[in-house]
Amino acid sequence: MQTEPTIVDTPLTIAGKTFNSRLILGTGKYRNTEEMQAAIEASGCEMITVALRRIDFDDPKSRSILEDIDWSRYHILPNTAGCATAEEAIRVARLARSMGLSDWIKLEVIPDPKYLLPDPVGTLEAARVLVDEGFVVLPYINADPVLAKRLEEIGTATVMPLGSPIGSGQGLPDFRQIQIIIEQANVPVIVDAGIGAPSDAALAMELGADACLINTAIAQAKNPAGMARAMRLGIEAGRLAYLSGRIPKKPYASASSPLEGVVR
């Protein structure tokens, strides 16, 4: 009996830290804490991102989302969501460090309130400062291969191109730029924003992305825990497909049965 060849994979590694899960979860937009915790558990994720600007540190009576997450089980990734300039993002990152949260930072510089598209110039400026200060920087960017390479060259730990605008659920309508980023990158590529369904996550992984960061598609689903598990399986399937090697697309048909020995 012929056995199936073993497909060898390696864990996701960011700045020397390894993760078995390739799904990173956001913590915004959940209807309540119970749904968030159930989704986190069902996702199998090991890294969770938290927006510092949405935590009221000045009000001791205000319950922080950080109190609802088991720090011993998950790697907490503070992010600079809500920062419109490089200066704001740098200040929030320094705040995270001063509080002892983390030297890791998901860098977001978003001045555009309608489409929520990241500022490439501000992101590069902030990344340069934070890398020089010893932060592990994971920058959120447009699917811009030139910017991705510049960020890698100054020392960011990953690049995180959007699939489509934040919260849009559009998936990856034009993934060619992401393909180029993956082809050129020597750091992990994490597709962040726009994923709406497990098929979107699977496609990102089939292209060769190293991970996906997902928030709205899970948090706003009718059943967040069910969707979290579906995303987990989609990412696993997409990764396995990438490692297995898909057939090339052809403009014509190709018979699946051999023509030799056909009775005529």
C-alpha cells in the first residue's frame, strides 16, 4: 500500500518567536466579551492584537479588554489603530512599552476616515523611528511592493498588506500586488484587512502568505466562534495547498483520463 508523502511545514516565525497558528485575531467590534472569548478559543490563534487608543487608562473603573485575555496563553500585540500621523503612532508605541505591555507593535497610520487606507509616507517614517528604538514592528500597508521592500530594508519584522479596505469583507479582489510582495519578501507576509470569508483566507495562504490577521469577518458574524473555526480551517487548507503545489492554470482543457489503450 502506497503511503502519502509527508509534507513538511515549519512554524510561523516572527522576530525569532515561533507560532503554530497562522491566524492572528483582532479584538474590535465584538458584541460582547463572551463572544470574543469563544471566538479566540475556537480560532486556535496564539497572537491577539489590541488597539491601545480604545483603552481608557485614565478611568480606573473602565474595564480594559486586556483584562479579558489570558496573557499566559496568548501573545498580545498592541496596535496603533486610531493614529492619523507618524507622531501619534510613535507616541502610542512608546506608551505600550512604558506600560510593560510589549516591545512588539502593529503599526497603523491612517489619516483617511472614509476608506481607512494607510499612509505610506507616515508608516515608513514611524517604522524607521520605532525600529531604531528597538521595537519589533509589524506595519500595516497598502498592497505596495515598493513600500513593502523599503520597510523590510529598514528592519521591520513583517509586512502586512491589506487584501481590501478594513472591514469591507471584499476579500482579495486583485491579489497580484500581494503576489509580488510575497515573491520579493524575506520577512513574513501577513494579509491584514478585507478578508470576509474562509475562502478569502484560503486564497491568501494559497498565494504563499505566511499568515492572516482577521477581525471584522469573525467579530460581526452571526456566530463568531463558528466563523473563527471556519477561518482556522480555511487558513490550514490554504497553507496545505500552497505547500502541495497547485496545478498551473491553462487556457484549454486537459483530459484527466489517459488516451493510451483506449478502445476505438
